[in-house]
Amino acid sequence: RSIGFDDRVERPEGCTPTVAETEHPILNGIPKQWPTFLGYNKLVADKPDANVLMSVDEDPFLSVQSFGQGRVAAFASDCSPHWGTDSFVNWEHYPRFWAQLVDWLAGR
């Protein structure tokens, strides 16, 4: 759907997502303190079953939902340098986060 505005939220001063759901399998064993990001896409978690796992200010940063027999996830920033800073890409929990996200999406 067209949202009618630029959904980029540039944060050159940096922003750190807040973890709301530490017990979710995607975030299992990953600390609540995340590295800084330099921006993200503004998401809206307006589906009844959407689960916002992380946010920046009031904006969803990582949102997930089961749908039918599948699962969906929306990660609002970069997985590589641009908005994803070197501190994120080189973070010791970076591989674990992506592996757990893919595992959860695959239903494992």
C-alpha cells in the first residue's frame, strides 16, 4: 500500500532500539542493550496479531506475526553498514540474531 510519505527516519546522532520481548525465540540469549543505528524505516504494526519485539521511540523496529501456516518479520533498519553501524555488524550477537530470526521464520 502506498503510505504517501518518505518512510525513512534518519538518525545521524544515533538511536538504540528498546527490547520489549526478551523471551521471544528470536531474541533468546541476546542482551537487551543493542548497538546504535543511524536510521530506520518507519513501520506500522497495525495487524491484530502483530508483536512488536523492539522499538525506537514509539516506532516498531522489529515486528513479527504468524500468518496462516507461515510467519513474517519486519526489521526496520540495515543488516549492513549504512544505518546498521559497524558496532552492529561487528557485534558479538549479530550472527546469533540473524540465525534465530531465520530459524523462527522457518518454524524451527
